[in-house]
Amino acid sequence: MAIITLTTDFGTRDAYVACLKGVILRIAPAARIVDVSHDIQRHNVLHGAFVLRQLVDWYPAETVHVAVVDPGVGTDRRIVVARAAGQFVVAPDNGLLSLLQLDKVIDEVHVLENPAMALPKISHTFHGRDLMAPAAAHLAAGARLGDVGPATDHIEVLRLARAERLAEGAVAGRIVHHDAFGNLITNIALDDLAPLIRVHPDAHVHLESRDLGPIRRTYADVAPGQPLALIGSSRQLEIAVNAGSALEILDPAVDAEVVVR
């Protein structure tokens, strides 16, 4: 049975998510539907891109991921279907694939244009239901990637700051996301830090002017209520508070700078 995942900013108080599932099940009744999150911050494409990037390492080949964070719904922005890591991603072409394309090889991208892969009537305000969900269901039911429409060699990407190497091997980056626990996730990856850590294993992490000490192994390496930095499950440098919220306690500026030196 094919797996279809759903990541949206729809919330769960209305019928939007249920409509996606109904469309999918009419076309691919044997599909297994996984709700990743429907609590993406409204219209926050970067948040959706971050969550989407986390999925592909953990799902089997041929999984179809549907990501609907679509503030441009009804405009001339395209809907694309990409193949990466042996899986499919159906999403508006608005930057949702940005982090995926940074870390993974995207083998193919096709533009969703085939009317046979959509519902007969298409709302100007609900392309998730009328275009993306049916396309995902047809792929799960055995359609080929080329069936959705023509190939393209271009996708829209967000302008994202990358971690930078500073003098004497220091690494600078920024906070790019916070999770439901209030952990502050940076754009500094473990691979960015490896050269510095080999030479200076006790390098300290600084959130703006605050010294958070060396990179810890786990949250309990500091006392409850104390801040720390560690490599999280996404293999990105995170700033946290043991048994607390770094977002609330540290109250960082939006896009706050983080330096490891």
C-alpha cells in the first residue's frame, strides 16, 4: 500500500484536511495517509520547508509527500511534483522545496498540468484539494511522474542565509526555526561544525552576546531551567532550555545571530 503524507497550515478546526483525505481515498482507497502536521505557521513557507525536509530520511521509497503552504493559491504560481530520495513531493512552487534541494539530490521535477490528474472542477482557493491531493493519489495508485505534466529544470527557492566560516575556524549562523518545545534551531549543521570541533572540541556557542557554553550531548547535561546548545535530531545546532522553552526564556530577536568559537 502506498503511503501519502500531509503537511499543511490548515489547522484541524475546519474540514480542509478531511477534504484532502476524501479526495485521496476516492482515487487510491488502499493508500495509507500520514498526518505530519497541520499546524505549520499560517503562510510560513520556510516553516513548511523545514518540516518537509525532515521527512524524506525516514520514509520508504515511493512515499508521496503532499505539502500545502500556499499563500499564492489561485495565482500563476505553478504546482510541481519532484522526485528525491526515491520519493515524490507534491507542492506549490513557492520555495517549499528549498531545504530539500539544499541537502538532497532532486532527480526530476515536473509541472502539474495534466487535467486527468486533477478534479474536474478546480476552486481558485483550494488547490490542495482539487490539484495536489488528486495528483498525489494518482501517483500512489501507480501513475508515472511524467504523467503529471512536462519536466522542468527550475524551481523557486527561498533566499536563505547559510552558515559562514569566520576567522580561526569559528562558525556563524542564525536561528531559522523554533519547534513546539521552544527549541531554537539554527542553520548551522553538524557538518559545518566538524572542522572546528576537531581542533576545538570545547568551542562555545554564543547567542548574540550570551555565552551558552560548549555543545552538550543532551538536555540533561545542564540543570533544569538552564540554557544549552546541542546537536538535535535534525543534525542542526539547536539552543534549548532543559525542561523549559528557549524561545520564552531567552526571547531572541528574529533571525538572531549564533556564533560557535
